[in-house]
Amino acid sequence: MKRKVLALTLVLTLVLFTGCSGQGETTAAPSTGAAETTAAQQETETAGQETQAPTQEATEAETEGESGQTADGTYRDDVSVTEIRDAVKEAYGENYIPSMEYDAETLEALYGISSDMYDEVIGEGPMISAHVDTLIIVKAKSDRVEDVRAALENYRDTQIESGVNYPMNIPKLQASEVAVYGNYVCYIMLGVIDDNLTDEGERLTAFQEQNQIAKDVIEGMLAQ
């Protein structure tokens, strides 16, 4: 009888021991799987952040490149007006018609730009009155930019009104522009178009495209 009790006790001990061991193994398995899943997620998130960083930098660079100027819209103020004129002249080549440089007295008399408005100025027009090609570049004093712009706009309006004297110049006069780049104010009326264009609308568009050549050059030189 004692042997039977002893044998039964031994069997129960073995069963309990086996059950406890099985439960321990079952509990440990999910813990390892969870750790592996968390590690994998962290690696994925880190990789995603590393991929997004250069993409964002590239987007910012592309945006700045497309605008041709800095994000805050500022322009340089250390480029001489002579340098700008020379670059514009080179861009047009033989189609740059202005050949006479105006002095300070002429600029004030014709355009209303007095010497107290600017730090530097250069203005050129044609020697033949039948032509109207003109380039004025004014590096205005910081508090006189609007005064210079208004003076050039007023000159432009006057020229358009008096354009009846030379009807063939009307589209070119209408296409003329006053452009402001920081402290630089420019009056642009340049370029040669195809003589075969007779429609006034087409001529206007063609002259605007010619003026854009100068604007692109100036923008490229002054945008920081």
C-alpha cells in the first residue's frame, strides 16, 4: 500500500513539474515576438525619416531656383548700373539700338529723375528720333524708390499718349515696362521684331517678349 501511495505521489509530482515548465515556455514566446516587432517598426520609421529629409531639402532648393530670388524676395544692392547695362547690351547684341548716353541734366529734364533720388544711374536712348528704344537703370536711394518708379511711369504714359506722331512705334511704346528690383528701378523698351508682323496685337506680344530678355538678365544679376 505504501508503495502504491509513493508511486502515485511521484506521478503527480512529474505532472505538475511538466505543466509548470510548459507554461513558462508559452509565456516567454510572445515576449520575444513583441520585441522583434517593435524593433522592426523602429527601423522602418527611422528609414522613412531619412528618406523624407533630402526630399524636403530638394523641394526647397527647387522652389528657390524657380523664383529666381530668395524666399524673402530681397535683391542685391552692390551691382553697378554700368555692369547691368553692359550685360543687357550683350544679351541683345546687334539688336541693342540705344547708342546715346544721357547725362544727369537730360535725365532730370526728360524723365523727372533728379540727382537727389539716386546713388547711381545710367540712361541710354537712340540718336535717331524715329526710334524709341530706351534703357534707364536707376539705383534709387532706399527712401526714393517709389518716387523714381512714379517718375518713370509718368514718362511712359506721356510717351504712349504722344505716340501718334509715329504710329509704327505704338506697340513698342505700349510694351515698355517699368520694373523694380529692390532699390533698382528700370525703364525697358528694347529689341527688334520681325518686320513681317503687321497685326498690332502680335507686334505688342513680340515687343513684350523682347523686353523680357532684359528683365531676365537684370533679375539674374540682382536676385540673391
